[in-house]
Amino acid sequence: MNSSLAGHDLGLANDALEIDNAVALLRGGRIVAFPTETVYGLGADAENCQAVQRIFAVKARPQRHPLITHLADTETLDYWVREIPPAARRLAAHFWPGPLTLVLRRSSRVPDLISGGLDTIGIRVPSHPVAKQLLRAFKGGIAAPSANRFGRISPTSAAHVREELGTGPDLILDGGPCQVGVKSTIVSLAGQRPLLLRPGSIGVSALQDVLGEELCPADENDAQLRAPGRLAVHYAPSTPAVLLPSAQLIASQTAYGDDVALLCLEETAAALVGSRCHCQHVANDPPAYGQRLYALLRQLDSGRFRLILIEEPPATEPWQAINDRLRRATSKSSQLDFTERQPTT
Ligand code: TXA
Ligand code: MG
């Protein structure tokens, strides 16, 4: 099967022919990678189990992890969902299309494979113009996890998808670099109280304002809320990466040479002038940082470095999703590894 890189690199919508091609492939049970405003997804017809199986195979993803079903709008929501609570309608009206996934009680039509055997389904209406075009033309639900191998950094460009999955997808639609860069916020409305399953660019206060009630953090050990994005090690670079408070990063980098990379906030860069390490700084602005996060991790994970030291951003709400991703990207390499890697001289 051929993988072709359709479209262009400029972030413009793909032309109608490419969308028609993608729709024909999806209807034929093939899998198509496509851009969303958050990250690129690897999509299949949500009602075709064989096609969905191929997503798991190409990603090397365990089957018990549920997938998000993407829809063009809320018109067909009741096809997928057994019960649409008023809170879901409010959040949908306010944040869709956009980077929010709602976990709701699923209808009997939803294949077990999509829901990972749970009684719920994750639904999202994305805002990226290419995703919208594709979903409107396809007229059904597209099940799509992020288009990376399981546990790896999510792709925010078509080239990243190709790097991650090679000829796995039957087509890669190119919609340019993703604008948000951090995966969707996931809220469960399937239980008694609204739960935050995964922080994302839509913050807790904005959600609570619309909900009119408190959004509780999910219990990390609750098996009913299985979400790989919530595993401690996820979105990880292969190079050991350690998260450090600013002062510790500034103090410890003097011991390293150019085989170590530093990722810091712009305001810290001045303190690192003269460092022998490879220094990369990012704007002190959560949306801008989020947009570049995965691309930067991918770039620093290119094999040139033996260690990546990352400055901890502030512990405030606008940074919550980024801190969450950074913690998960670095949890494989403990502080202990870091200490062991310090030169002894
Ligand atoms: O931004 C995003 O959400 C991207 C784009 C492509 O839409 N998709 C994405 O998919 O991040 P994925 O599969 O990498 O992560 C989806 C998360 C998983 O952690 C999954 O377990 C959770 O959503 N999820 C999906 N359905 C669920 C359900 N019924 N109950 C609990 N968690 C669910
Ligand atoms: Mg993923």
C-alpha cells in the first residue's frame, strides 16, 4: 500500500480531490492520517472494526485503550451517545469545534473496540479546516488516536507522521503545523460529577465557568477511566529527559558539554549565556510553548544528545497541560538517573 504525502506545507486546506481520495480510502476500510488543531490523528471509519484494528496495529497500541471518535458537528451525537446530559450540551456549544473531548455514555452501536470495552465513548469535534472538510465529506465518525507509535511524541506536522509511522497510513493529509500542539482536554460527563481526565489547552477555570460546577481531577487509579495519556510514562522522547526547577538547571548545566541539551524559558536564557550545552529556549507563554512543545522534544530527541534537561515552567493554571506533558515525557528518567549521569569530576 502506498503512503502518499498529499497537500503542501503551508497550512492551507487540502483541495477537494485529496479530500475525496481520503473519504474513498476511509470508506474502503483504509487508514488516513489527518491534521487537527491539536496534533495529527490516525483515522479510520469508527464503525469498521477491521479498519480500527489496523490503527492499533500501525501504532502498536494496546487494544484496551479506547479511541476518540471525531465528528463534523453535534447533529449525529445521539447516534453515538446514549444520553446527552445538559452539561455536555453546554460544553459542546461553547467549545466545539475545538480542542475538547467529552467522555459520555455510549450507545449500543459503538463497537467495543472503540470504547476499549468501557461503557463510554470519547467524542470530539475538531476545528482544523482540513479535519472539518474530511469529516463533513465522510459523513460518519472517524476514530483517531494521535498519529504516533504508542508512548511516543505526538506529531504536529505531516512530516512527523511520516517519521513516526512510515508507510503505515494509506494517506497522510497535510494541513501544515498544528496550531495548538497540545492534545485535547478530556472531560468525562459519564458519572455523577464532571471529571477532568486529561488537562489540555482549554483550562479548568474556563470549563468550570461554562459548567457552573466544579471539575474534579480524575482518580489516576480508576480502571473505568483508562486513558494512555494518563499513564505516567507517555509522550516520551527516547533520549533520557529530566525536568528541573530553574535554579537547579542553571546550577547543574555547568557540569555538561555540548552533548547535553537544555530546554528553558526565554527569561532563563540570559543566565545560560556561555553554557557549553545546546540551549533551546521557548517563549514564556503557554499557548506558544504548547504549540512548539512536541516539535521541540522531537528535535532534541534526534540522537545528537545523551541527556535533555528541561526547565520546569511555573506551577500555575495556564501551564497545567504543559507541566502534565513534561512530567509524563520525563518520568522514565528519574532524578536518580540524572544524578548518576552527572560527571564525577
Ligand atoms: O487532541 C486529541 O485529542 C488528539 C487528536 C488526534 O484528536 N487525539 C488523541 O487521541 O489524543 P489519543 O488516542 O492519543 O488519546 C485519546 C485519549 C486516550 O487517553 C484515551 O484513553 C482517552 O482519550 N479516551 C478515549 N475514549 C475514552 C473513554 N471512553 N473513556 C476514557 N478515556 C477515553
Ligand atoms: Mg496518543
